Amino acid sequence: MSQHLPVLQVVVPLLAAPLAALVRRPRLSWLVAFLAALWAFGVAVALLHHVLSVGPISYHIGDWAPPWGIEYRVDQVNAFVLLIVSGIAAVVLPYARASVEWEIENERIPLFYTALILCMTGLLGISVTGDVFNVFVFLEISSLSAYALIAMGQDRRALTAAYQYLIMGSVGATFIVIGIGLMYVMTGTLNMADLAQRLPAMEANRTIPVAFAFLTVGISLKLALFPLHLWLPNAYAYAPSTVTSFIASTATKVAVYMLLRFVFTVFGAAFSFDVMNIDRILTPLALAAIVFMSLSAIYQPNVKRLLAYSSVAQIGYMVLGISLASVFGVAAGILHLFNHALIKGALFMAMGCVMYRVGSVRIEAMAGLGRTMPFTMAAFVIGGLSLIGVPLTVGFISKLYLVRAALEQGMWPVAVLVLVGSLLAVIYVWKVVEVAYFRQPIGDGSIREAPLSLLLPTWVLVLANIWFGVDAKLTAGVAIRAAQTLLGVGS
Amino acid sequence: MSSSLAALPVIPPFAIFFAGALLAALLRGRARKAVLILAPFVGALFMLRLHSGTTWTMGFLGYELVPLRVDRLSLIFGWLFHLAALIGNVYALHLGKDERAGIQHTSAMLYAGSALGAVFAGDLITLFVFWELLAFTSVFLIWARGSERSLRAGFRYLVVNVLSGVLLLSGALLRAYRTGSIEFGHIGLDGSLAAWLILLAFGIKSGFPLLHNWLTDSYPEATPTGTVFLSAFTTKVAVYALARSFAGTELLLYVGVVMTCFPIFYAVIENDLRRVLSYSMINQIGFMVAGIGIGSALAVNGAVAHAFADVIFKGLLFMTMGAVLHMTGRVNGSDLGGLYKSMPVTATMCIIGAASISAFPLFSAFVTKSMIMSAALEEGHKWLWLPLLFASAGVLEHAGIKIPYFAFFAHDSGIRTKEAPKNMLVAMGVAALVCIAIGIFPGTFLALLPFDVAYVPYTVTHVLTQTQLLVFGILAVAVLIRTGIYPAETPSVNLDFDWTYRRLGAAVVRAVGGGIRTVDLAVRSAVLELVDTGLGFAVRGHGPKGALSRTWPTGSMVLWVAILLGISLFLYL
């Protein structure tokens, strides 16, 4: 059984998805989804443990040896990503039950869970596979289900947001498949390891840089790199709370993983950075994202939209780390991948609690919630501190690594901009805190604390923010080893 | 005894207080009171387990953290903070069912724990963490007053203290970068930026001249019980940090002398008696800073001893003023007077505190301050000894006479009230006992100090000099009050240095900000114009929000994709 773990990671949730639709009873379909997420989390933990103790796993689907058959390949990098995706799913699903029952009509709930599991399956599939066409297939699975999930939002604008995401996501996916196609034409292979071997011989050929350009731009769109982020704020703001919590902490992270995989494993760091100089594009855009998107976040009247802009800025931090192309830089990017999933998961879940009780997440609706919903707002405050990067939270660890990586290369201005981003984060987090704690509650005083089924999962993530902020040995250790694997040094 | 002690695990003192804070937050009524009283005792029990040399280390991101480092310097501050927490907690017991009791008790426990964490920190990163926690946990003691003034003062307090922490972290990281060590030991001014940043951070918290305004601004705005805690911890942690890292730095000698002198003038004319005490606090810290600046074993001993004594007698004075505020709702000199009739015990306590701070023989400051003064003479700083002497006379005037005189005697204000609650009296009594005990039996206390230096406080010369100073000081004040020359207590606002940044600075910022806004608007509209005409976008008609934060039509999103692909291809090919 243990040697089949890589495929079980994907197949079991894939089968659970239609099952959730077939049972037709909301509670039962939730149970199916929850069990699928737990299963995926268990498998991911086992995989990470195996990879860390034994080494990378190569699994051949149907026993067809690569490069002809499809290979699932798990190393430190994607074992970590699998853990993030399945872990967030396992925390979000207990939260989903009450939140979804409140936000979505009963008869659509089984379909909702079907789409949610499919989305998770797609994200897990992208992460686990070692085959570039497989990446595209899973990307489409996750994206199509994500469009459907977002469209289920209560707000009418959710529909247009989903439509825009659909168009943009499809453009991105098309770019990716064009890139893959060009590579296939040139090398005749779709296996990542095989591609990595064959591509260096063809670097002189113009088709390869074109493939590289299509792939990186397509992936940049999926990961919402500034200025290709325009689909993201509305999609996050108007989607159901559960969907925002799940997608915000996983979907863009998996896209960042795709960037890592293609840039470092398939094309190789030497080609991407020394020949293509991809950092000339990534670094300025990442810095622009950090500064401009944090500024935009300050002016948002809707807290979910505010957090969405902040997400684009945070993606800037990850891409910035990657664009430094040093072990520390890439490790900082990977570390922030994990840490930001915890941060935004906690923050969006806290906003889901507010939505559940207040029915709005506009800033003025937060008035006095510090008193009426103390645990929810405390969760928001701690998540916010982590977002800012206060010591003893995960945000601090990420920024510390990033600043260290920038200073290592003597890039003082970059380090300063990273800190400027933190200052801007202080402002937009403070805006919410001020209204929640220093304004009188509005309304008739009927607002109560959110139910435990919402609070507990939220606090699990909040405590994880502190836990991994105090004891960063596991996360930072894995991130450093993953970065070494990607750069092909040390380990 | 020692064998049964050895069975206790070594627990960092802050952990016990944080656990106590958690219990204080969860429990109500008698159970919470029990926790508040017992926690310092439990902490003290575990303190017995700590000996010089006990250290804990742990690796963190490539640095060696030392969350627990015990030596004689940290031990005496450890005992001091346990005592201060006990006194403060007892003093606050009457809060009981008050609406903000929970937040105050919890905050006070966390605050005391943070102070303990800071003094037992063995490296600068750990110190930084507790340094910031000091600010974040204590600000609630100010906010709990619940007034608009206290809210604003609390924010200013928070900003300054967090800034101090940021400076400390910057200094620590720079130092780690330069020397590879984050040890919290002797640093000294070696001309590096790192050392200056760290000194500035310590200086802000200990109230250096021109950096002191946060203290006199916020402490008087806290709750009656909150000020007692505030006066005990933040500044003393800073004094401890200075003693550890900058002992013998000559600059501190001059800074200390200035600190002892300038607050006297403000204290004389100030009307809010708790603000008078805040100024007096800076004056007392000045003696400590000067002692640290002298740097000899006797001087540092003196600074530490004076910090110990100051926490207790300044706490006692703040407690008496807190009791007055609690019972009458007023604490301005002009509103009070004649209270000795209704609050005789509190008045007695206040006089004991006043005698201690003025260094009457047989009271605590007589022993501790004279160590610093003697050290100044021993090390040949004659010209600095004189201003210190002047400052001592000033202490007598503003804290020793003014506080008890205007609150409890002077003209009868007609206020009739009852004696303060029992728990307050008990807390004041304990503090008064400690003041007298140190004054009468200095030997036991002096043995606890970090350095082994023989010192005899009660010599004929010393007792005579001090008594003369005091008698003539009292005489002078008496004459001044009799003849009406003494500045009368009038409700007024005294301008301190913070006017420059709170009024002048704000005006400058507004003016500059306005200028930037105009320029910014012009630039932005010009750029928008450019985008508008140059690219032919229909930028207008998309609402008042900025170009970056509104919803874009799908077509323009795709355009961006095309642009980025174009740029990529251009760069790659």
C-alpha cells in the first residue's frame, strides 16, 4: 500500500467527488468531503515523512515506465505543497458545514462539496505529478471547479467575478498548454525529468524561449502576479466564505509551485536565470506587487477584498524570494508559501465568522465586534499581526528569511521595500482593528459570538500561526532542503 | 530545605506569571483574587531554584537564544519584580467586579511576566521580544481608564515604546551581522551604529531627556491601580538593561545628571500630583543612570539598589495618590487639601514614602542614593556631585513636601471621604515596611547586590550632611509658602518638550503633507491624463476609486497578459 501513496493521494478524492454528488443529502455529502480531505491529509503526512526519511518517490502509473508512461514524482518540494493543500482542506471542511448551510441553498450543497473536492483533487494532482501534460489536465480540473465554486457566492457580483476568472484562467491555461505543446514538438517528451535532460541541448533554438515565455506568463496569470492579478480581488471578495478560505490559501500557492517546478526543474536555474534572465521580469513585478497592492488594500471598504489585495502583495513576497535564485531566497519563497496559507486561511475564516453573524464584511459592519465577537476578532488580530510579520508569528519568519536573502546579495533597496510592505500591512490591518475595538457596536445588540464549529477551525489555524512562528525548525528545515533540491546544490 | 527545593523543576519566572495571567483571565471572584496573591509567591518559590549560572539555550534560525540566564544582577531585579507584582496585585484587589477588572488584572500579570522575561533574557532577540511585550501588555492599564484622554495617551505610549523595540531589534541585528553574537552582555559605545541604536532604545524606555515625554504623558492617565504597575516595571527594565550593557559609559553620567535636574522645575509647577510623581520618577532614574555612567562597582551597586528602593517608595507614593484619586475622583493639587482628617492612614503612608524618597536617615533612599553620591566623589566627579546634591534638595521639595502637603494638608478643600479600601492599605503598608526595613537594616539588603563592595551608609558625616540638607530644605519651603512666593497650585497646562512634536511637529507634517498631496494630485492627474489620451482607455467613468483598486473589464485584463507576453518575448529572444 505504501508504495501506492502518490496515486492514492489523488484517486481517492477524485472518486469521492461524484460520491458527494450522488448521496444528495447535504450532511452526508459534507461527511464524504470531510473524509476525503482527512484521507488526503493523512497521505500527505505519510508522503512527507517518507520523502524526508527515505528520499524522493517515483511512481509509475499502470506500471508504464517513464518517459512513456505517466510518472508521479514526490520530492521535498511537492510533498510540502501537498501537505499545505490537504492540511488547509482538512481544517476548512469542518468549518464549511455551518458556513455553507448558511450561505448556500440546500439542494446545491452536495454539488458544492463535489466541486470543492474536485478543486482539491486538481490542486493535489498538479502538485504530485511529474508529467507536464498531466499538470495541464489537473489545472483545468481545479480551475473549472473553482469557477463554479466562486459563482455560488451570495453576492450577485460573484457571477461576474467567476466569469472574469473563467476568461482569465482559460487564457492562462491556454498559454500553459501552448508552452507545453511547443516543448513537446521540440523534444517529443512530456516527462519533466526527461524534458530537463533534453532541453539544454536545444537552448539555441528559438522555440524554447517562446515556450518559456508562454509558460511563465500563463503561470504568472494563475498565481496572480501583478499586473495579471485583476481577476483575483473580486473572485476572493464575492465567493462563499469557505471557498475564499480554501482557494486563497491553496490555489495561488500551487501556481507558485508550478512556477518553481518549471523554472527550476524543467528548464533549470541556469537557463531560466542566466540565459533568459527571468529575474529581470519577476523582481520588478514582485516589488511593484508588494508596494502597489498593499497601497490598494488600504483603500478597500470591503475586508475580504482588502485581504485579497493583500494576498496579491504577499504573492509578491513569494515571487521575490524565488527571483533571487539563491538557496535562502527560494527557501524564503517556499516558506512564505506555507506561512501565508496559514495567515490568509485564518484571516478569511475569521471573516467567514463575521459574515455568518453579521451578514456583511464591509469595514463599517465591524464596528464594536471586538466586544460582541471577541474570539473571532482576536483571531483576526493575531492573523493580522502574523500578516504584518510580528515576531513569534509565522509572518516574521518569512520576512526574516526574505530580508536575509536580499541582504546576502547586497540588495538593500529590496530589503527596505519588503519592510515598507510590512508597514503598509500595519495600516490596513489597523483599519479593521480600530473599527472593531474602538467603535461602539451598531444595531440592536443581537450579534453574538460565532458558533464553535466555525471558531475551532479558525483557531486551529491561528494557533498554527504561532506554533510555526515559535518553532520554525520543521518548516524552515523543509523549505531549505526543498530549495537545495530545486537548485541542485547541497542536500 | 535545599533537597526539597531541588525537586522543583527550573521554570523561567515569566512562565509562572503568564500562567497566572491566563488563570486571572478565566477565573472570577475569590478564585481570581487567590491567583493574584498566590502567583508572586509561587514565582518566588521557583526563584529559589535559580542560581547564578543557570542558563537555558536553544537554537533558533541559526542564532543561539538564551531565554533564561541567571546571575546576581538579574536575580535582584527578579526578586524586586516579584515584590512589586505582589504589592500591585494586592493594591488592585478591590477592583473585584468592576467592568474592567479582568483586563487590568490579566494585563498586569502579563506585564510583570514580561518584565521578568526581559531581566532573565540572555540574548538581545529574547530581550527584544519581552521589550515589545512590555509595551503591548501594559497599554491596557492606560486604556482601562476608559476616557478619551487615556485612549489617546495610550496610543502615544504604544507608538513610542514600540519604536524603542524596533530600534532595539535593528541594533541587535546590525550587531549580530557585525560581530556574529547576539549576547545580551556588556556592549558599551564602541562607535558602531548598532551600539547607538541599542542605547537609544534603552534611553527611550528609561526616559532620557527629550525622550521622556511618553512617560509624563501617559502614566498620569492610567487607572489608579495601573500607574502603580507602570511605575514599577518599564523604566526599571531599561535601567537594568543599561546597567548590563552600558556600565561605565561616560556619556550616561552627564545624561543622568541632566535627568536629575530638569524634571524638578516641571514638578514644582505641575498641578496633577501623579504627573508630579512621574517627573520625580525621571529625576530618580537620573540618579541610577548617573550611577551606571560612573561604572565603579559601588556606583553600579548603588544604581541597582536605588532602582530597588525607587520601585517601592515611588510605588508607595503612586499608591497613596491612587487611593486619593479612587476615593475623591480628583488628583490635582488645586482641588485637594486637608485630607488627613478623613484618610489618616493614607496620609501616614504618604509621609513615609515622602521621607523615603527624600532620603531621610532610617529610610531607604538614604542608604541607596548615598552609594551613588559617594561613588561620584570617590571617582573624582566633584563637579557632577554638586548638581546631584541640588537635585536631592529638589526631590525633597517636590516629592517630599509638595505631594503630602497639597494632598493632605494645605488649605482644607472641604472634601470629606472615607479611608481607602483595606487591600490598598495593606499594599501600602507592605511597601512602607520595606522602605523602613531597608533604611534600618541595610546590611541584609546590600548583600543581595551584584558586586561585593563593603559600604557603610551610617557614618557621622553622611548623616549630618543629609540632615542639614533636609532641614534647610524644609525651612526654605516653609518660608516660601509663608511669604506666598511658592508657586501656587493652579489648574494649568505646562508645556514640555513634547509640544514641539505634538503641536509644532503636527503642524509641520500637516503643511508638508498638504504640499505632497497637492503635488501628488497634480502628478496623478497628469499620469491619468497620459494614460487616458496615450492609450485611449476609457479611464473616466469608472468611479472615483484609483486605477489599481477598481474592477477592470475583462478585455483590459487580457491586454495586460498580452503586454507581459510581449515584454517577455522581447527580453528572451
